Amino acid sequence: MTDRRSFIKSGLFILGGSMILPLNAFTKTKRKTIGIQLYTVRDALYENLENTLNSISSIGYNSLELAGYHERKFYGLLPSEFKKRVNELGLEINSSHVLFPLTKEKGECKIMEKWKKAAEDVKNVGATYLVFPYLDPMYRDELTNYHLLSDNLNKIGEICKNNELQLAYHNHDFEFFHLDGQIPYNLVLNKTDKQLVKMEIDLYWIIKAGKNPIDYFKSYPGRFPLWHVKDMENSPEKFFAEVGKGTIDFEPIFSKAKLAGLDYFFVEQDYSRRDPLESIEMSYDYLVNSDFI
């Protein structure tokens, strides 16, 4: 499939000895922005970074969200090096996941210093969003820890603002399980500054938790500029599926993109029953041929 796409992406077709230009050589068309969260192909990236990035570009993806930040590098490269590498392939970095432990310390502390350096690096790699991706299981069983999370997010959000970035928080399903009569996700939404802290809504996880994302768009308009788009198998396990191959009806959700405040969405498949590169191509084909994005 990537050979076919590489041929198409060359922009020239030979038929009967004549050179035929693609249709969009004469018509002004708008290319769909379709993003990929690189966590989906994490193993392939560490095995062969260059080939994997080439494959992502050949499939047609043009927007990236990173998930390989460690010791001030992205996938082993300095921010400027990684940015140059992906930009040469026609890929744009719009967001990056970064994770450090929560802290109870007030004011300047070691953890917040790490966030300051991370914000600088995310800015330098070319992204406009920095995402807090995951709450460690040790924090999930007490509501007080979600207050602590909210306090941390407000502080990190201010750091991001100072670096011309926007902070967002990425959900799973556990944030929707009741604790002491409250839904932790609602607590975080209400306790964080709506300008400093946005949400990256993971459509699979919120639906698996039994919630409707559109209800949240209506209750908190403009708060959801980033989405993770992944599908769900029609099985008791509700395993991850390629977009368009599962049970989630994406059209009504995307119809509320403006209400949500959507800027970018990223295909993500935490685990796949087939080669992840094959999976992301299936998801791309569905989305690029859809009429709702």
C-alpha cells in the first residue's frame, strides 16, 4: 500500500506514453488535516525511526502528536533535529504528550522546573499543544488526588502560556468512575482554569465509560480542542478497532466539532490485532474518504 501511495504522491502519472497531471494541478483543493498519535506505532519508531516516519507520510497523514519525550529529546533527537526530520516529510507537529509525577510542593520546585524545560522543548519542536497524558494508578482511588491534579494542571498551564503553548489533559475511562459521589473528570473540568487547561478528549475511553462526548461539548463548549479518534470492537472485550471498523458512530460527534472547539484530531490505537502500520492505513482510508471531516 505504501508503494501505491508513494507513486500517487509523486504527483505525476504516465499513461500511453503521455504525462498526465493530477486533477488538483488545475483546481484549488483543501487537503484534509488528519493526525496520528505516534504512540500507536511506538515499537516501529524505536526499531527504525526513518522508515516509520516515511511510512506515515506515504499513507497520507500530515499532522503528528508525539509521545516519545525523554531527557529533553524526542525519540532520541533534539527538538530542532526531530522537527527538521518530520518537516522534510511534509509532516507537521501539533501536539506532544509529556508526563512527570504530581507534586504537592508549592511555588518553584524540581517538578515544575522540569515542566518549564519540557515546555521550552515542546515549543522548539514546533507544537502548539502540550498534553498531560495519564494519571498514575496510585492517584486514582481518592478524590483529593484529583484536586491535586487540578492544582498541578493550573500551574503547568501557566508555564505553557508563558511559552505560547496550550495545555490539555487526556482522559481514559477511570476519570468517569464515581468517587465519593462525584465524577473526577467533572471535578477537573470545574476546578481548572478554562483558559489555561483544555481537554484532549479520547472518544474511545469516554464512550467505554458509558458517557456521551457530545454531552460534554454542550456542558463545556470550546474546552475540547484535541481529540483522540479510535474505534471499538463489537465484542464483550470492547477491544480497540481501526476507525470505521467498530461500533462508534463518528459522524454525529464530528458534527459538533465547532461546539467542542476542535483544532486537531489524532488517530490512536493503543493496541492492534494486526501490524500497527496496517491499522493506521485502514483508519486513514476511512477518514480521508469520509464526508464529515
